[in-house]
Amino acid sequence: MTRPLRIEYPGAVYHITTRGNAYQDIFLDDTDREKFLEVLDQTVERFNWLCHAYCLMTNHYHLLIETIDPTLSRGMRQLNGVYTQWFNRRHNRVGHLFQGRFKSILIDKDAYLLEVSRYIVLNPVRAGIVSHPRDWRWSSYRETAGMRIPPGFLTTDWILAQFSSDMKEAQRAYKRFVTKGKGRSLWDRLRGGIILGNEKFVERTAPLLREKKTLADVPRAQRFAARPSLDELFSGAKGNKTVRNALIREAYLEHGYTLSEIGRHLGLHYSTISRIARYERERTEE
């Protein structure tokens, strides 16, 4: 069974989602939601997190977390573990509450934090539960919009500062920004299922991915999220078979492309690509 890749470093920002086991509800009533937020408050303080946005649905939740220290995995273990124990005691249940490991997407703060924060608070609208995010009590929309005093664990300063230095104007601009986000796509810009950022951000995270790309139990797409595209890789090989063959080996051995993917890109048969990759590897090992 594969496990999700975790990229942790000081100042990293993540969109985190966790779903109920077998899609079961993880919040049965408001008391459950209040307890979860209490545990989240404790986790944010203990592990030195900043929570920029949140939304509690019925069978899953969303968080937008910035880790001042690289403590994502430890903090999530406490958050989900403590809540699960409390939930099972309260509802006389046993076993897993959450579906496997939590999902985390590394976010380019400057380019995408605002968009992800909007996506999170619009979840109840997309689900058809409410017609406007202000009508859902269990998200950070009301606090960020100035309609309710923020809880201790929620940081609204960074988001509002992107709109104006005047608090009231920033809150009004935030409301307009969220309203404009209905129906907009976001995750089609995701790289490898784990990175949402521009090219420069992907380049900065590439060394961290290279350190982890040999882990066999990490999904292949995640291990090679920062690799160059085949177009980029073969752009300098036109008309030069020697260079092309060396790049075939690099694409296969270093960047994790399959022989079939390389063959389709170059218009060559699988067996030809296999022979070239094998020859190039044997030649370099001599």
C-alpha cells in the first residue's frame, strides 16, 4: 500500500483534507464540531502552526495550515488521534474514524494561498448545503469577513492584508473575492497531486522531492512531481540521436517516465526505447 509523500520544511503551507473511513460522518452534531475545533486550537498552539482557513463538513474537513516549524505529520497525528479517541468514547464506537492518512497539498503561499482559502470556505456552497458561505457556521468565512470574532487558532491577518491595510475595506474586498470564486477551477494546476504553485516554486521544492523519489511506497506521480516535461527534456535533441538516446535514459532512470510514455512522445516503438535505455545503462556501467 502506498503512502502519501510529505514535504516538510519551516514556513511550508498546506491544504489539508481528511475524510471519514468508508465515507462515514466524522461530525454527528455541533458538539462534535466544537470539540474538533478545541483540539485544533490545542494543536495549533503546541506545534507552532498558523491556521489561515478551515471548513468542517459532515464526512471530511479542510484546513489551510502554515507550519512555522516542520511539524505537519506530528501535529496531524495529534489532531486526528485525539479527536478520534474522544469521538469513539462519546459515541460508544471503536476502530478507525478517518480514512487512512490525511491528504496534504503543498501550496505556493504568494501565488495560491488566497485562492485555496476561497476554495475552502466555498465547500458548503459547492455541496449545495447553503447558497452563501456566510450561512455555514463551521468555516472561517465569517471570521475573515468580520462577521464574527476569530477563535484563537485562526489567523486572518495575512489574507486580509492582501486586499487593504484598512481592516473594514479588506473585509469588504474579501467578501467580493470569495463571491467571485464560485465555479472557478483550481486543482487543474496541481503538479503530481501534491504541489500547487508556479514554476519558480516547483523549482525551489525540486531538491526536496529528489531526496524522496527513491521511496518505493510513495505514489509515483508524487515522487516525480517536479520533473521536467518530456517536451522540455527533449527540446535540445532534435536531429541528434546520440543526445536523444542519452536523454531517453535520463527520462527513464532519473525522471521516472515509463518506456511507453517516452515511446509515444518520440514516435518510437516500445522495444526500440527499451533497447536504447538498456544499452545506455549498460554503457555507463562499463
